[in-house]
Amino acid sequence: MTTTSWSKAACAGAMVFALARAAHAAAPAAADPHELAVAALKDLRAAVAAIVAAEEATSSGPAEYRRDAQRAIDALAGAQGQDDVAQAGAGLDPAGVQGRLNALLDRVSSPPWVPAIHGVQANALAAEGRLDDAMQARGLSSFEVDVSQALLNLQVAIGRGSEPDVLGGLLGAMASTELGVPPAARRLDACAAPRHTGYGVHDGYWLWRAVRLDGKVQTLRNPGGTMLRRTGDMLVFYTPAAQLAQARCVAHAATQSWHGSAGQDRASRSPVLRQVSYRIAQTPGMEAAVWHSGAATAGWMPVALHAAAAPPFTAAQAQAGKPIYQKFCVSCHGSELQGVAAPALAGHDFLSTAQKNGWTLGVLRTIVTQNMPFNNPGSLDPAQYADVIAYLLASNCYAGGSTPFPQHHRGALDSMHLPDPPAGARPDSHGVCKP
């Protein structure tokens, strides 16, 4: 935290100088974001190496250590003037870090790595300003102070792959977003379970990579990889963004469920109101209903209802789902379903989010079956998924009925939203009930 605070102050002190130089940074010919990021990272590391060489050369005399400092400036600024070209020679990178960062930011869209690249740019500019101060220093001690501070800025700019947010620097952005995906790589829907080799990408985030275990030597490059799992002859590793992007996958699942429904006007992509018909059969303590979405008779599905539109599941399913949850879900979602490393699955916060976003039971089932467990998506059998969903519903204070939650998707699930729990429920302070 100290380094970050100091870096912000250094950026502010060097900003006038740095913006003037950045305006002249040459834009590289390559337009692919991955290649731009790889080249910028290479130049950042070259600048660090030059600074280390300058510090080691201070015993050899001013000419040598000033030359190394100039090499660091050239790696950051690129070919920005005749003086730089003359001092660096023919090997000078014409774009440098700033030219490539400008090219990454010079686009109409706003991918998720933009904030991180702004942070990289600010720290690279501050380092360049410190190096220029070092070149003007009158004594060795002042020179060493300036280049040491420049080195701190560059370390923050390079960052760490384990940090998927703006504090992760360039490595963090490359480890969690499309910046880390090569242009020719096969891209897959990251919100679905990995079933083929390739890079799982969604909404600009890189969530996982899957490779085939075929006996060949393969190198998986992702410094921020958080988890590995093997499924059959495939090896999948997940990036630090995998859990952060879960909310986006939830929204994606809701959109897909809505767009795929029979009542969707596909030409205008606007919702069309549909009639829902049902028939009531009186049963002691229970109302049994049959819901129908649209006109297709195949959409009919028996659904047990208690106090009107409660979700369908049985108490036996909920009890069977509890040990499944404790085995596969508790480490991320917590023993009380209030979330640890992942969002809450029961209570006020969960229901508020579900109702605000219009989640249906179809959306909930898609999220659970396609994305969970986090370390092995899609690995449970249909009965286990149905049981654990029943446990989640019971934990949200809904009452079990006589009709079980279906083991396979039914179209009627896309019409069933999550209502408020029944008035007689007795939740805890978070709105969670114990099945």
C-alpha cells in the first residue's frame, strides 16, 4: 500500500512532463491487443534491466551509468526525437511502452483491461520522469535516488498476475482478460463448462484455458493461474478473474434463457407477454397446479405449489442436497450460504438480486449446472444438481411440496420467478432458513 500511495504522488509530480512526451509516442503498426501487451511488457522489463545495470555501473563512472539510464528511457518512450535516436542507435524501439499503451487505449470499446492499462501508463510516465531527473542529477547520490524511485514505479506498472484488478498492473491484466489470449487462439464461451480445448472468454474477461493431455510437452503461460483441474484427457486451469466474472455469467445466463424462450420476439428482441394457464386440484395443505407456457402442449409440466407460486421441490430433495452442498459448495459460498469467495446463495441479498434481475428457476438451474462446482463445472449428475438446487430453495425459506425439482431442463422453468418467501417462514437475521 505504501508503494501504491507513493506511486500516485510520483505520477502527479511527473504528469506535466510525461504527458508532453506521451503525445509524441509513436503508435506501433500491430493492432492486436495481445501482441501490443506482450511487446509493452517486454519493454517494461527491458527498462528495469537497464535501471539495474545503471545502479551496478555507478562505480564505473557517470558516462556508463547515464547511458544505461538513457536506455531505460528509450524503452519507455520509444523514438520521440533525434536526440533519443542518436543516443540509442539503430536498435531503438520506435514505439516503446507509451506508444503501445496509447494504441491499446485508442479504441472505441472499453474492455475490462482499460483501467489497469491507465494505471500502467501512469506509472510508466512517472518512471520516465524520474529517469529524466536522474539524467540531470549533479551528484551520484541524487542519481541513485531518482533511478531507485523509477524502479519502484516500473515494478507497479509490471504488476502481478495474481491481482485481477487495476492494482495488478500489466501482468494482472494479461492474466485475467483478453490481453492474455493470443490472436489465433480458439475462443470458447467461458460461462459454459470447459468441454473443448481453447480459451474460455466472456465479456472481455479470460476465465480459463483447457488443453488436451496427449503426451506432448505443453507450456501453459499464465502467471496468475489460480487453480488446475483434470477431467478425463483434458487439463483446465482458471484465471484470477474466474470468480470475479461470475456475476457477468449470471447475467449472460439470464439473457440466454430469456432470448431462447418461446415468447420472445426474435426480430425485435423485445419481450412478448405470454399467458400462463393452470388448473387447480385441491389437496389437503397443498395446491397442485399445471403450468403451461405459450401454446405448445410439450411445455406442460406438473408443479407443486404452496401458498401460490412457490418453486417445485420436495423436502426429501432438500435434505439430500445438504451434504452435496457441504461437499462441493461450502468452501466458496459458506456454511450459512452467505458467500465467502463467491456470492450469497440464500437470504435477503440473494433474493433481492434475483428479483431485481428477473431470474427464473431456469436461469438458476443454468447457473448451477453449467458453472458449478467452481473447480469442476458440470461434474455432478442430474439428480445431485436437482437435490442441491432444492437445498438452496429450502434455505431461502420456500416450502417443499410433492413434486420434485426436475433433473433436466423444462421450458416452464423459464417462466417461474423467485417470489417472496411465505409469511410463515422463520428465517435468521440474513433471511436464511435451515431446511
